[in-house]
Amino acid sequence: MGANLAMLDGAELAVAVARSSSVPEAVARYEREAVPRGGRAVKRSARGLAACMSEGAPGSAVTYLSSFGTKD
């Protein structure tokens, strides 16, 4: 998740810089979306780690990962 988030953040920051009249404005625009998204990723990662390390593992990990569903 971290590598994917880093690539998305880099792309979104580049777009913000391209569309803004100044770098500080671009960073502010980028941070309005990136900071909350990063916080959600941290919480999701912590829940995943807890599921993998709990006494109920590996079943708790399977249950957690299954909550994301599948894409066809």
C-alpha cells in the first residue's frame, strides 16, 4: 500500500504544481487530499497488522482481507 500511495501522491503533486500559479499553492492543494488519504491508509494498515498478529490468526487475517471483496 505504501508504494502505491507514494506513486499516487507524486502524480497528484505534479498535477497540482502544473495547475497552480505557485509552489506553495500547489502544495496546499495537494495536501488537502493527500493528508486525509494517508491517514486512512495508516488506519487500514494498522487494522491489517492487528488481524495478522492476533490470537485468531490466520483466520482473522483472512476475514479482514475478505472484507475488501474481489474484482472480476
